[in-house]
Amino acid sequence: MTTQAHPAQRPFHPLLRRGWFDPLPRRIVRLPGVYRPQADSVLLAEALREAVMPPDARVLDLCTGSGVLALTAAHLGAGDVTALDISRGAVISAWLNGQMNRLPVRVRRGDCYEAFALGTFDVVLANPPYVPCPPGTDSSATWDAGPDGRSILDPLCANSIDLLRPGGFLLLVHSEFAGPAISLRRLRHSGLKAAIVARRHLPFGEVMRSRTDYLHSRGWCSAEPATEEVVVIRADRPNQTN
Ligand SMILES: C[S@@+](CC[C@H](N)C(=O)[O-])C[C@H]1O[C@@H](n2cnc3c(N)ncnc32)[C@H](O)[C@@H]1O
């Protein structure tokens, strides 16, 4: 599903004046079960604002949920934005939000792996599921990512180089409990230059509070953790001449 026009061809909605993105769009809808943008989404949006996107950048937002990061990229001047999510509700929500905000976002339903058929991008954004989930628990595809939180991160870190044009970069957000050092190692091993560009301590939400015993049993945190550090990793694909 695609909204029709580039923002330059359409006047902004009167509500979409300066400040309406702060840093995420404030006006979004979500179908039931679709991830409510949270502090991790904000941290990634801030990192995107800080990063210099090439003019008319081609951007991919993996695991788009309501589409807020894709919309932010379009709002910041990206020329071509694709949003991908496995959930039907997310895809509908992201499409509606593109329409409502009058921003041109192409929305696709599919697994992250399907992104490799979409070509290469100047910028890839990802706020994937990364919450460690005890085996045998009812897990949520929205945020749970296997016993170590890495079921999506591992393939993403190993393969995202193939989604990037030379000179392009990935911005990836996740929690300390999903192993930022592992992400950095895997990204570097694939040929990218990777570093943490933003970090913030955030209070545990309901899901993380429900995982405290599990995290403790794995030795990943003290018995009563109240916060987690969430990081944004930037990984650059060197230019051929580098
Ligand atoms: C933590 S939410 C992030 C949503 C949004 N990017 C944000 O920051 O608000 C993760 C999203 O990943 C999607 N997802 C889970 N597994 C996926 C997969 N294998 N391929 C693509 N999307 C997936 C979920 O449906 C969910 O919308």
C-alpha cells in the first residue's frame, strides 16, 4: 500500500506544522495489538534526526509497527520510504498513518527476510522485537525474541550489509539485555563499521517487570532491576573507496 504524493507536491496538513513531530508523529492510529511507540522508538527517531541522511535518501523501516519511524524519515526529507512488518494490523496501521499524516510511505507486509528482495537503501531503521522470553511462555511477536532476545537481531546483524548501499547506514535500537556487544561484533564481522551512538536508561515497563525473575535466573540482572539501558547502534557500510 502506498500513499500517493511526495510531501513537496502536497501541502502539509494544518496540524502537521513544525513541532508536530517531536520527534515522532503525535497523531497516529494503531489497530489492536500493534506496538505503541515507546521510549525506544523515540531514541531511534532522535538518532535519525542527528544522523545526516543523504538528500532524497532511500529508507527502509524494518519492523515498522504503527509506522512512526518510517513517517519520521519521510518527515525529515527522505525521498523514498518503505515500511515492512509481519503483522497485518501493523501494516494497516502504518498505511493509515501515512495517509493521515500525508507522508509518502510504501507499506509492505512480510518477514524481515523479504526485505532482501526490495533492493538496497541509504538508511535502514530497525526497532525489532528484542525482549528475552523464557522458553514455554506465551510469547508476543510484537516484542518477544526468543530466550536471549536475539532471534531477529542475529540474522539482522549478520545480513543487513546486503540491504545497504555503499555509504549507507543502519540504525538499530535494543536493550542491554539483548546483548549490544554481540550486535556490534556481528555487524563488524559482516563488514560494517558499527558503534553505539545513543544510550538511555529507561524504567522497566510492564513486560520487563514480568521478566525480572527470568533475567535474574540467567544472571543478566540483579534481583530488583528497575531500569534497562537501551542503545542505538549505527552501522555504516563503507564506500567502495574507503
Ligand atoms: C518493538 S515493535 C516496533 C514498532 C515500531 N518500529 C516502533 O518503534 O514503534 C516490533 C515490530 O516488529 C514486528 N515483527 C516481529 N517479527 C517480525 C519479523 N520477523 N519480520 C518483520 N516484522 C516483525 C512486530 O509485528 C512489531 O510491529
